[in-house]
Amino acid sequence: MNTPQKIVVGLFLICLLGGLISGATFYYRLAYLWGAVWIFAWLYSLFALRGLRLSRVARFHRAQVGQIFEERIEVTNHSRVTKLWLAIHDESALPEAQGSRVISYLKPKETRSYFVRTRLVKRGFYSLGPTRIVAGDPFGLFMVDKVFPAKEHLLVYPMTMEIKDFPNPAGWISGGEAMRRKTHQITPNAAGVREYMSGDPLNRIHWLSTARRGRLMVKEFELDPLSEVWIFLDADKNFQYGKVDYQYDFQPRELWRPVVKLPLPGATFEYQIVIAASLARHFLRKGRAVGLAAKGRNFHVSVAERGFRQLGKLLEMFAILEPEGDLPLPVLVESQGRLLPRGSTTILISSAYELNLSRAASFLSAIGHRPIAIWVDPTTFEAGLDEEKRLKIIASLSSQGIPHVVVRRGDDLVQTLSGSFYLPGLELR
């Protein structure tokens, strides 16, 4: 029993005992009163949640870290019993969720709604619920609750940075070399038109040329004249450092700002995710075909394509990817690197505190690709790591002539990734 129930039972027993001892009618009437309160409260609680309907309507179902997520929560009383009070508990896993409220005096057939604004601080896939409604009798003796399961979901993309000038060393990176070769495949690059031949699919007919020339003309395509960009993201659970903390102190007025740039969580993998997402956005805006290979709990491989549709696919992968893989970066690169077109630009992003990064880059160079290494320095995320090993990793990249950059905790990623990459005795941009 809860405290109010104990009080009512205690008063009932005291009054009943007083009546038995003194024989006074007054005590019996008080005992009847407390019994009636108990019965009324119990009966009321049976109807406290009957006829309630709850709906959550989100303004959008895809957003990005730093944005404001808006939804409307609506409660309708379809019964004939007035709901004196309703406590709404938002049990969604969405961090900083603001959907919990208390509603008082909901009349029969009445609908009450309110808007919720939540600052998104963590990437991921979230259910908008479940939502629990707690109600009870006017005296607080009997509490009842009802859970409304989630019907909608929210996908939160990682934050991206506006990279202005990612280094592209002349004569080293082959992106942009022409490969003017005809292909029977449909590509974004139309090379011209020719007369229709038996067996050509109808979806290749170019109707404007057909109307102009008076005979069926079909489109010809050529291979992509720009080399592909592939991002290899190291999600090996054995080489992740730092601690993720999503606790931010927001001022109430900040909830009215549509987008804010939040500090990056203090974990190497979150830095890797933001770097990968920013580079994918950067190259896709330049019209390049971008692909992704990563091994978390599952394999995440996206064939290199161009356009904002591809950006959405990659951001969706980055949103749900977690550092739970068991495949070292060199093994991932060896399994996927041979499948890439020769001369592809490959970007390796890792925080491995071993020579995994240089080994993977060396393999890609040997089979004709052009690797760029981005190492998130774990010594700036955790104390006690060997400084000598850190220098050895950087020296290994430099000795192989691989363009590389070291990202440290607290770095301005826009400045770091847009700055200079260094090779022994040569500065490249």
C-alpha cells in the first residue's frame, strides 16, 4: 500500500475501534465515511484512463544534431468521465526529450495538445515513445497507468562541418582524370545519341532528337570521367578511446534558435563520424561519386554514387553506425580495396593506436589507389598512452609518402581538414 492508502486504512480502523469502545455513533459514521472514500476512489480509478487517446505528430522524421525537433502531443478524452489530472511521461530514448507534462481537468470529449521542442544532441535512430500516462482518484489512493506504444520514429544525422578546401595534391590524387570510354550501362554522363538498333531498351530513347530527325534515336553513355572517392571508416571496438558525454547546459532562449553548433563529444569515434560525414558532403557537392565501407556490428558498404540522394544514404549509415566492429582496418581495406576502380581516391579515417592506418594505406598504394590518411590522435582523449608509439605512427605515414593529417581533441575540424597536409620536405594543399 502507498502512504495515502495507509492513512485512510489507519483512520478507518481508529474510528471503528473508537466506536466499538465508546459505542458513540459519531465514530461509526466516520468509519463509514473513510470506507466510502476508499470505495469511491477505487471505482474512480477504474475509469480514470478509460477512453483516453494519445497521438504524437512530428513535424519531420529526419533531422541533424544541433537542430530543434518539434512535435505535437495530443490527448483526447472520449469517455464521459472528467479526468481530474493526467501525468504524461515521455519514455523515449531521445536525449533531452521534453515531452513530459501534467494535464489537469480534461473534460469529456475534450482534446488537449501541446508542442514540444527538443534540441537534438546525439545521432541515432529513435522511437517517439513509448508514452506512459498516469492517473488516479482525487485523493491519490489508487494510481493507474497506461502505456501507448511508439508509432513514429526519428533519424538523427550526425553534425557536419563546412569544409572549404580539402587538400588535393596535384600529381598525387588522380581525381579528375578523364576516362572517356563508352559503356552499355546507364550512367549520369550522356555521351551523345545514335540511331535506334534492335534490342535497345525503350527507356534510352531520346524523344527530342527523335522528333527533330524523324527517326528513333537513343542515348549513349560513357564512364564517369572522375575517379571515385571512397571513405574507409575504422569502427574496430578495440581502438576506440574517450568517453561520450551528451550533457549540455541549454538556456531556455536557445530552444528558439533553429540550429546551433554543439561541441563534439569527447570520443574518438564521434570525431571520426563527423569527419566522414563532412567529407562525404564536401565531395558530393563537388559532383564526385562517393562510397563508404565500414564494419561495425554489421557491414556498411555503399556503392559510390553522386547526388543528394547518395548523401542521404551515407548520413543514414553514419547515424546508426556504432564502434562495435571486430574487423581491423587493414583487413577491411584488403577485402574491399580490390573491388574499387583503379586510381580511386581513398580516405582512411581511424584512431587505431597501432600501425593499422599505415598498413592499410600501403596496401592501397600498392594496388594503384591514392590513399589519404586521417588519424584521430587517441593520446588527446585518454591519458597514459605511449607517446613514443604515437610518434612511430606518424613517422610511418610520412616515410611512405602518404598525405595525412592528425586530428586532436578540441581541434577546429574546419580549419584542420581545410588546412595543409604534410609530406617529408613538401607541403601540399
